[in-house]
Amino acid sequence: MIEKMTSLERARVALNRGVPDVVPVFSRDLTFPLDVVNYTTPEVCRGGPNGAYNGEKSARAVIAAQKELGHDVCVGSIWDLGLSSDAYGGITDFPEQGIPMVKVPAFGERPEKIDEMSPLDFRKDGRYPGVLKSYEIVSKEIGNRVGIAVNIEGPVTEASMMRGTEKLVFDMMIHPDIAKKIIDLATTNIKGFIKDCIEGGANWAVFLASSNDGTEILTPELMRKYSLPNITTIVEHAKKLGYPVVFHPHGIFTDPRNSQLVDESIATGIAGFQFAEKNDFKLAKEKWGSRVCILGGVDIATAILPGPVSRIEDEVKLRLKECASGGGYIVMASCSLHRKTPIPHVKAMVDATHRYGVYPLHLDG
Ligand SMILES: [Zn+2]
């Protein structure tokens, strides 16, 4: 590829809906880098003294994965979904070679505990000090040229980790006061975490991993009531700190029944929308590409996990054709990347994007 811009520059230009030198790739690599360096999951996620998170090893894994794959944006640490629940007394499982899972959510049995809880101090509480340490090391070593995203759950998604998804949705219908308290606490924590990561060197944007903030879990009404107002608050907070926000709710938003929710999401002030699997990317680009950066593209279940490489390359080429003209497009896998994803398959996504995504595009042949 002809390098006219650094990875960080091209990722910034694309998120701002401009035309970079080549389409950037954000492989949202949550536990995936652990396979690149062959660390066990507990070794990093709770491998320090007294079960602390090992920030040095996390950073080594993230940096090694970026070097190996050459993606333009990475997450500043190995990330798992148990962090907030743990910090409030929940229990997370750390399988040796697997993905950490919340086993007992902090407010699963006694939601009234929420009344006694204060917002987290990420420099002291739970495993977070190690996570911030990882952001600092990664940004110091590669942040001058590579994009480093703050990866944090969206408000309903984060609250789900602390309460349990089914219970939280039940609260929304039966005990809306409890649902609101937990989601408000989650929102306050998200804002605090964003600030600390930016101070730790995150340099590109805030990515709101929002699987439970979309129509896969919520009705449109619940999304409007519990998610979008908090997204607005978070976007305003990030903007004050000088950083744009990418929203990634799960659901089929190019379905006419849900598409109004994309307009409403854009109205919160987000800079990018990552469409999950089964969305119509051509339609997404046509409908919203002039107002928001489109992110996403290569399906994990049907392409990245099974391969072969040629299938991944074909999917990259198709997405580039559908979304890349005029800029404002960033290639991602359909969701986050975890352990046991074949490394050559992720590399194929990065390489194909950099090979075929050079501007001006020549994708008709
Ligand atoms: Zn996802």
C-alpha cells in the first residue's frame, strides 16, 4: 500500500466522513491479542498480585497484535465484560483459553444494593488500574501512529453486566425506578472511564459496545427511553473532552421497522455507527452515509471464523464497493474479536482492505 497517512490520521479522516489515503481497519480486538502472544486469559485479566489485572502483559499483547496484523485502530487494553460487576462485588469466570464471563452479576440478587454504591474510581477500584496502565503503555509505544480507541459498553449493556440482562429488562417493565438507577450509575461510570482512558493516551474515539442497547434486546420504545438519552449525555461528555463517539447497538437497523432509530441515534451527535451482522450495508451507506461514518462489514460467524481467506477477501471487496466511495467508511468485523478467532483470517481482512481500499477506488473490475 502507498502510505500517505499514518493509521491514526486515516482513521480520524474516515470517522470525520472524509476521504483518507486508504480505507482504515478497526479490528476491535478484545481478547483476540492473547492468542497472538500465547498468554492465558487469567494471566492477563487477573494475573497480578491479589487477582489484579496485568496491565503490562495486556499492553504487550495489544502491541504485538497490531504489529502482526497492521490494523489502523486498536483497543488500548485486553477487555472483558466482567470489569464493572467485579468492582461492585460480582463474580467473573476466567477460563484459561476462553473469554471471561460474568458468573454472578453484582446486583443480580439484591438490586437495592445499588442505593449504597458510588460511582467507580478507575484508578483504584477492581481491575481497572491495570486496564488504564495498559492504555498508557500502548499509547506511549504506538499512539503516535496508530489509533487507540476507548472501548466501553453502552449504558444498557453496562447495566446488564451488573444486574443480568433478563433481570434488567424485567426491571424496565416492572420496576422502572430500579432500572433507571442502575443505568444512571452505568452512565456515570462510562463517562468517568472515558475521561481516564483519554488521560491515559487513547487518541482516536470512544467506541460504545452496545449489544444490549439495540433492538436485539430492547423494543424501540425501551431503546428510546433507556439507551438513547444516555447516549446523548455520553456524546456531549466525550465532545467536551474533544473526542467523537461510535455507537454499536445490535439489531437489524436497515429493516424499515427499525431504521427510524438510526436517525434518532445520529441525532444524539454520534460520529459513527457500526452496523452488526445481517444489516444491508448498501442501504446504510445510501441512507445515512452523508450524516454519519459507517463502520462494520465482515461477518464473523459466516466469514471470519470459518474462512477461507478468499471468502473474507470477497466480503471486504463487496463492502468496499457498497460503502467506501466518497470516504466515511471504516472496515470492521461484524462485532468484537475474541480468542480462538484464526489469526490469518483477521489478517486477511486487514490486508484485503489495505490492498483494495486505496483511494481513488478501482473496484469495478
Ligand atoms: Zn457487536
